[in-house]
Amino acid sequence: MKNLEKTYDPKSFEEKIYKTWKDNGYFRAEVDKDKKPFTIVMPPPNVTGVLHLGHALNNTLQDILIRRKRMQGYSALWIPGTDHASISTEMKVVQKIESEGKSKKDLGREKFLEEAWDWTEIYGGNIKKQLQKLGVSCDWSREAFTLDEHLSDAVLEVFIKMYKEGLIYRGDRIVNWCVSCGTAISDAEVEHVDEDGKLWHIKYPFKDEDDYIVIATTRPETMLGDLAVAVNPEDGRYKDIVGKKILLPLVEREIPIIADEYVEMEFGTGMVKITPSHDPNDFEVGERHNLGQCIVIDETGHISEGYGKYSGMERIEARKEMIKDLEKLGLIEKIEDHNHAVGHCERCGTVIEPVVSKQWFVKMGKFAKEALEAYEDGKLNLIPSRLGKTYENWLTNTRDWCISRQLWWGHRIPVYYCKDCGEVIVSKEHVDTCPKCGSANVVQDPDTLDTWFSSALWPFSTLGWPQETEDLEYFFPTNVLVTGYDIIFFWVIRMVFSSIYNMGELPFKDVYFTGLIRDSQGRKMSKSLNNGIDPLEVIDNYGADALRFTLVTGNSPGNDMRFYMERVEANRNFANKLWNATRFIFMNLKEEKIKDIKDVKLEVEDKWIISELNSLIKNVDQNIDKYEIGLAADKIYDFIWNEFCDWYIELVKPRLYEGGNEESEVAAQSTLIHVLGNVIKLLHPFMPYITEEIYSIMPNKNDMLINETWPEYDSSYNFEEEVEEIEILIETTKAIRNARAELDIAPSKKADLFILVENDEIKTKLENIAHHFKTVASVSETHFADKDLTSEDSISIVQNGFKGFIPLDELIDYSKELDRLTKEQDRLAGEIKRAEGKLSNKNFVDKAPEKVVSEEREKLEKYISMKEEVDTALQKVKEKVNGI
């Protein structure tokens, strides 16, 4: 009969199996009105991305869900794809052309985009190949890219619709500006890092008064753009100065003291400088008080013209120079150390500059309200539920969304301007002449759209929208989104309101949030710490199954997890255990004897393992339905390792080896195949490769495991009595093994077991399982006693409802034990003498570190205690040897 290779080597079959799945179209989902649809869209990784552990976790979870639904008979669609990633891709292309001695400006837009497409063609498929190594079963025939023609058409459709409805506008507002990348960036692309800095307390003199106020700031360079100082209108300390003018230091500009509720009375002095062009909160205050704008830091991070010697200086250099000048003028009251969060561009690490800039924005009021209502009405299920607070907080404090980027790679904004008459034309098609005045002097807006604008449409644009496709009608809305909690408001919320706006319904019902994967010390993985782990290296060393199982076991929604290579090794050992158990089963299998378990006479242990499997099926289904995927994996692991391999296979070995009872042998073999066949189905979504390889040798198999039917709970397989009996066997065996281990008795030494039981029901159960003690508990024969045999010469096992006794005379060679204990007594006496000698040495006690001396005293106490125990044991053995 066919069997597995002797050694478990995932490299020998993983790639081959994946190719077979893919080539045969087993990942493809069809529109089938006779089946229920189940849809997941893959969070699109950057086209230039490399597989990291976060991707591996996220995609493993999705794969588990989709494989199970496919086996349950759903038309299960998992749409893969990649994101064009405007900023990161543009940065890489700029670096490439600069290494060739060229610049973006030299090339011009058209040539630069050709370079970007070439880059995408070369590197864009990398992460796809890497995901395939992981074993993801997504429908590659429907693979999408955010710059694909039909997805780009969807982007333009939405922009134009929103613009015509007044939901998109162009205006001057505060944005996150990266002076290095040369573009506005979204909140999602800002990484806040706690940094040690300074808090400068600066004197602002009153106009026409010999007095001043003190303002504290972490960014003195922005004071050049101050247009007011604000206090809270309810703050009694400052009622008399509201309306007065002060002279802005270094600039001598007159600015007013104003009252605004934005100011927190309890924070600092209760007075803040207002710099509308360089702070989002100050911008709002400035709007309310008609302060106007004053941009003092330009798009390159330098001080603007009109500020004397500071003009043209880089912002940090200007800060240093300004502090020197303020100190010379006696306007620095004090300087404090100050730790605060500073925004950095996540792409290049440059400190972000909040600046007023003319950009395109989406009005968020209506969208935020609808997205919030969807959650509050219970239509959207966030897992874990605690992240609902994050969702609500962002939607109740949201600002209009800046969607324009000063980049060339991406969806170009479909707006044209007539240079002659000023007409603004919004169009999907390229505009050559002005429809109003006929001028050919028409230019397109140079900016592109934020990457999140296109990915917000992902759940329906990937299904063909705005066309009314068959896929869209059948597979939308999708069922679940699996994504990181760090992009809850940057992507999840935008998909929610975009879908409500364009489709009239939510894009998904459930959102499963993963946590971050940290290193074994709990640190975030980063290049600077050099603590990143390459999933492909892990797969190469241990196999994809071991990595996948490591990522999901012990993992729970929304919680960060530590990654230990030791756990990967342990899960490879788990795969190896299953492999070897399968080999053992097939070495002792006669295929012609295999029957359906309903057609054989099952014995106690058969009914027990079938019942345990049945409970496992029920529990795994409940766990996965509640997205407790880590718990489901743990239960499958425990069942395979403990119940199946360590207990059931051991219990049935005599029935496979001894022969003579064909009915019993057939029942054992049939049960082994029934359990193995079902357990690899349960394990398949988690560890698809090893389970598929095992399935390839199963008797009466169908095509491939990926197309098999998911196991179903069957109440007729609940055998409660047999479960109780085997539980008694297991608990008693564990007690016997522990007692023998304490006495250092080898498993090869067998002895009789005597059982005292007064309860007839328990006695019947014990009689049914008594023969198994020979196999699993090193017992020669089991006898039922009629009196208590407790003595110093026996092992006593107290269980619920009965006692067990094992005579020691049959187990211990007292002459050998005497020799062993005598040697141990001598060894401990030597250790005591050594320690006492050391501690009696005044030189050691006085000069050695206190910790070393303390440790030596603890050792002495331990050796004395151990010798006392050995002395007692030795005396008892001597009595036995001398026949006392």
C-alpha cells in the first residue's frame, strides 16, 4: 500500500502541490446561483512590497477562512491584488533614475511614468510569488491592480460624481507636508515618534506697555508666522488683556490677544500662540477670527522671503539662529526639557511640516455621519469590539480629507483649467479645448489622487463597478475584511463610507483586525533594530505549514504577538508527529479491510476517539464562526498530538499487531482512517500542504483535499459513557506514570495493578478498560481487590471513586537502589563539606560579593536537605535488603 516518504520534508512537495492547485483552477470561484457566495478582498500590498510577517499573518487568516468556506460548499471568492503605492513607488523610481545621473525634472512626466511602469513590471510580481509560497488560495484569475484600466475608470467616476455633488472642493487648508518627498501626505503616512526636545518660554512684549506675556513653544521657528495670541474666554486671569496688542519678537508685527474656546485654561499658562498657516488647530482658530494666513516655511522646509537674515535658512538652522537672537534680546524666560510626539513621513523619515496649501479635499461631514450610524446601528461588526471606540473617536473628530498629492505616479486628477477664461472642466476624457471659450490653452491639474482614494473603492471596483457585472451582483457585498488595526480609520472607514455612497450598502459585515507581530523581546520589528524576520527564510527552513501554524496559534484579534523561532520549530515538530503517525497507520493498514465506521463493531476506545473528534468538529466550527481562529488551531493541535497520537494510536496497537480477532482489527483500522481523514480536513485550512500530501495516499479519496467536504457535527457520534471510561483510563494512567517517575522506575519494568472500588457503576467502567493498563501504564495484570492494600511497600493511586495499588517489590531492585543511594549520599556529603569549608573561610565571606556568598549559603542548605532525604530512603532500603 502507498505510504508517505520516510522523512517529512516540506520542500519535496509544497511547490508541486501549489502548482497543481493553481494549474487546475481550484482557487477560482464561479457565479453559481445554487451556491451561497462568500467573498474576501485581499488588502492590497504595495506593488513594490516584499512579504513580511504582517502580510503572512493577514493572508494566512484569510486563507483559513476561504478554504473552510470552499469546503463547506460556498462559491468562495478571494480577490487578490496590489496597490500602486504612489509615494513609495515614486521614491524608488526617483532613486533609480538619480543613480543613473538623471532627475525626475529632466525626464518630464511622460518619460518618468514610462520608467515607473517599467519598474512595476519588473518588481510588481515579487510579492505575488512570495504569497504563493505561503500557500494562499486566492483567485489569481481576478487579480487586480489599482492602476488597472477598469479600476482607474471607477476612480474617475467617483471623483466626478462627488465633485458635481459638491462633496469635493479645492481650497487652502492645513496639510501634512513632507519637505523631502515634496508632497502632501495623508494622516496614515505620518508616523508619530516620541522625541526628547525643548520647550522654550518666550516673552512677547505688549505694545505701548512696559510688560509682557510668556508663550511656551516647541517650534520657535513658526513664531515668524504668529497672527495672534489666544486665551479662553472663561479664563478670569486674562479678561483685562483680551483685545490688547503685542509686538511679535524678531518681527515686530502687531498681533492681537483674542479669546477662543480652543484654549485649555488648565494647560500651561492658559495662553497659546496662533500660527494659522502651520498648525491645523490654529488654522481653525484663524478662520473663526479672520486672522488670514502667513506662510513662513516653504515646500522645501526653508524660511520664506521677507524675514531678513532667516529667509532661505533651513527650518532647524533658522530655529537655532532665532534662539540665539532671542537670548541676546533677553526674551527667553526659560528653557525646559520636553518629550513629545513628532510626526515623521513614514516613507523617508523626514519631520512633517504642517502647512497651508492649495489642495483638493473631500467634505467629511456627511460621510462620517453615515459611517458612524452604520456602526452604532450594529450593521458593522468590528472584531475585537474594543476597537469600536477608535472607530467612533475618529469619526466624531474628523477633518476634511486631503486627496491631492504632488506626485506623478498615480491617478491624475481629472480637472482641467482654461488659462484664458478661467473655466474649470472636470472630465474622464482628455480635454484639449475649453468648452466655454474654445481656447486650446487648457492644462490638466498636475496632482494625483491619494492612494487611499482608489483603495477606498477596492471591495466593489475589483468586482467590475461602475459596470453592472455578474460578479458584482453575486459576490458583493463581501463578507469579511481582515486587516491591521493600524489602518482602521485610514482604509476601513473610507471603504465603509465610499461603499455606502456608491453602492448604498456596507462593503462587508465583519472586520477582523490583526495585531502587530513583534520580536521575541516584544519590540516592533524595524531596520534600525535589525530584528526583522524574513518569512521566506522561515518557509525555506521549516516549511510554509509550520510558519502558518505559528502565526495563528496563540493569536487573538487585535492583540500584538511575539514571534519566537522556537515556536516555529515546535510546529514543524507537530507536522512531523502527524507525518509519522500517518506513516505508522499506513504501515499497519490493509485497505481491503477498511469499512465505514457505521458498518463495524466499535470498541470503547474507538467510540471515545470518534466522540472526541465529533466534539472537536463542533468546537472548531464555533471558534472559526466567532473568528477565534487561534483557539480553533490550538484545539486541533491538542486533539492530534494528545488524544489521537499519544492515546488512541497507543491503545489500538495491540489490535493491529496481535491479530487473531479480525473484527476488532477491522474496527481499529476503519476508525484510524475515519479520524485521520476528518482531522486532516479540519487542519487543511491551517496547514494546507502536509494535509494535502497525506490525503494523496488516503483510501477511497476523491480528487484533492482542497475540494473535499468540510466535516459536520453528528449527534449520533456522541458516546458519553465510553468517553467517561477512557477519561478514567487516562487520568489513572497519568497518576501511575507520575508515581513511577518519582521513584525513577523504568517503563520497561511491569507490575500488577490492584484496584479497590465499591461503586458498581465505576467498577463496570473499570472492567471495560482494565486490559488497556497493560499497554499504556506498564501493568502486568489488573486485579480487583477486596480490601485496602495501602502500605510503604506499594504505590497508592487515589482516584475519584476508587484506589489503585502497585506492589513495589516487583519494580525495585533493592540491591541496585542501595548502591545508587549510597553513591548519592557520598556525593552530597562531599558537596556539604566543600560548601562549609568555603563559608568558614573568613577571607571568602568578607571579600566575595554578597550575592555570591548568599548563593553559597543557599547551596549548603539545599545539600543538607537533600542528604536528609537520601539518608531516610537509604535506611528503608537497607531494612529491605536485610529483611527487617
